[in-house]
Amino acid sequence: MKTIFLICMLLFNTAMALAQGQEPKAILIKNIKLIDGTGGPVLKERSVLVENGVFRMIGHSSDFQALKDVTIVDGKGKTMIPGLVGVHNHLHIPGFPFIGEVASKLYLASGVTTIQTCGAASAKREIALAKKIAAGEAIGPEIIPSGPYITGKGGNPNMIIPQNEIHLRDTIRFWANQGVKWLKVYRNIEPEFLKIVIDEAHKRNLKVTGHLCSVTFKEASEMGIDAIEHGFNSVSYFRSNKKTGTCSGTREYIDTLDMQSKEVDDLLHRLVKNGTALTSTLSIYEASIPSRRFIDERSAEIMAASFREDFQHLKDQPDQKEINAIREKRFKRIMEFEYRFYQKGGILSAGVDAGRHVLPGFGDKRNFLLLLEAGFTTLEAINIMTKNGALKLGRSDIGTIEPGKRADFVILDGDLELDPKVIEKTEKVYSNGKPYDPEVILESLKGKYGE
């Protein structure tokens, strides 16, 4: 009997998951608190009309009296935000070159409706999954796929290491024809090859980002790179004894550099002037601080048993007070660098860079709380995680809740303005106007992450 019951439950959960994403012709979310992602003020007791997957009208309840054949959603006591745009959201983690089937669902269940994968370990599988989701054959966020990482001599042998200009341009053309939209260069890329990557990518309407070291932020920005990942933690511009064009030198700067100095100010100004976006990945850096390592109950349920055991072993290591103090101080400086960049008008976006015990989607929501800790307001944090993500991607159809834009949004159970932890209470996610129940998705993923 127990076996029959379990089979019935499995069939029920499968049917429920497949039933998700059925798009009502028109939806009216009534009397909800609206944070639209633009950075503008909170809008109270607003009603939002969605038709055919697009935001049609935003107003008060009295503006919608004549509507017929509309599905009504009561938003009283809840908050509506745009779908999150995660722009460092891999479909792989260390030791697992492709976890796309699980990760994509985790992102969607957390309210992340668009991801830029920011480097692929299994590019062809990533592209295939993106096409399946776009065709409605699988559920998940819109995936903006990346090509394989491109590095230089001495770099990771699993990445592309250019032999010469012809090899590099041919490689980029190949992946452009496969459907990638972004290329990511890695720490050892030589300056001359970075110039070629940017040139060939831009010829083919691709964008380029980098986790840099051999090339400084200033050099890459002047070359025309579209974005740079991780911020202050990777600013080789300030390394001592760095040799031009190589990932070398020492990192005293991360502990000693005057954050208010003219050098820092000039660099930030240059990045803003050139339109170079920066991507914040606070949640994965937090995971390197022993005193901050944590695993919440929901994450534990999603992890495979062996994955949980690996993390528990990490937690059981001896007290590391000195490491805590050093990394905590660095963490605050990373936050300050990002805060100053944003306040100067820079395009600061965010992504989870999932790894360690930081899960896809869950880490995106953690980023929101860490941005608040860095000094950003609720409105600024949502702006960074939605509109600015869209700006980094060069997209005008997503990222904010405005008439004419694609209806990607999240309903949170509570008042996010008054209680930041409401970001964890994802009640419903809408992607392209189609509703998804996070609880049903997460139930189907228990024990599957890191299998």
C-alpha cells in the first residue's frame, strides 16, 4: 500500500508540475504593493493587468471596473516585484559540469525569470536546454547561453586557450553560429587576445564579460569589454609588482588600499564613463567566511545526501577566528566598492555564482539581503537585480514592471518594504505571464541537487 501511495503522489506531483505555466488570457493582480524595478518609489494598492504575457496597464482598482473574462488575483498584504535577472548564474558547479535540469528549476522557483550563464562548462547542453525552455518543452528561466570560457597560457586546460588569432576568431564564429550570446574570458587571457575576442564578438552581436587578472579593469574597459565580474575582489589594477599582461603580483591592496583614494575614484569614474557593467556576486564570497557559512532548511532538503555531508565536514573544521576577521573586513570593502560604483551611476547587476552550499536561486535571494547590508535601499537592491540586469544584457523588454514589457514578475507573501526577509516568501512566479507554484517545483527537486 505504501508503494502504491508513493507512486500516486509521484504521478500527482508530475501532473501538477506539467500543469504549471498554462497562461490565462488575462490576469488582474489587485491592490498589491508594487516595486517596479525602475528605482522609483513604492506604489501602494496598485492593480496590474497582464494580457497575453505582457503588462498592459497599471493603476488603481477603480480603473479596471469594466473588465470581463479576467482571472483576479488578490494582492492585499503582498508585494509584487519584477522577475529577477541573474547575470552570473551558471548551470554548472565545481565537480558537476552540467546541472541544468535541476538548476533551471531552482532559479525559476526563486523568482529568477532570466539568467545569463556567464561561462559554460557544457556549452552545447546549455544551448539545448535554453531552446527546450523557449519551446515550452521544459520549465525554467529564459537562458541567455554562454560559450566555453576563454583563458590564456597557464590557465585552466579545460578552457579554450587560443593558439593564434585565426584559431580564436574561428572558435568565436563557431559558437556564435551555435547560438551563444555571451563570451567569458578568464584570468590568464592575454591582452592581445582579449582585443580579438571583443572585436570578433561585437562583429557578431555577442557580448563579452570577464573574470580578470592578467588584464586590468581599466585596460579591459578601454578595450570595450561589456562587463566585468566579481568587482573589488578581482581588481588586479591595484596589485603590487604586477607584470603587464600576466596574472601576477600580490594582493595587499584588498586589505590596505584607501577606498576613498583618487586611484579608486578614477577607476570607478572610468568604468562608468565607458559603460562597463559590474556584476556583484556577494553570496558566493560570503560563503568563504567561516562564521557566515550556513545552510538553511530548504537548501538541505534540495541537496543530495553526499552533498550535505561534504558541507557538514566543512562546518566541522576547527575555529578560524583569524580567517573570519580578515575575510569579514574584505567583504565590507567589496561591498563599499560596489556601493560607490552604483552611486556614481554605474550599471551594477547581480548573480549568484552558485557553488559551495549556495544554491541556484536561493543565493540570488541571499544577494538581496547582502545588498541591503552593503547600504543599498530596498528599491536600489531590486533595481540592481532586475532593471540593471536587463541593461547589462542590452534588453529593454524585461527587468521592470511597465506597460508593454514582458510579464515576468514575482508575488511575495508580505511587505518587502517593511520586512526584507519577505524576499524568501516567494508565493507565485510568473514568466511571460505564465504562473508557476514554487512549492510544487521545489517538492519535485528534493534530494536532487548534487546527485
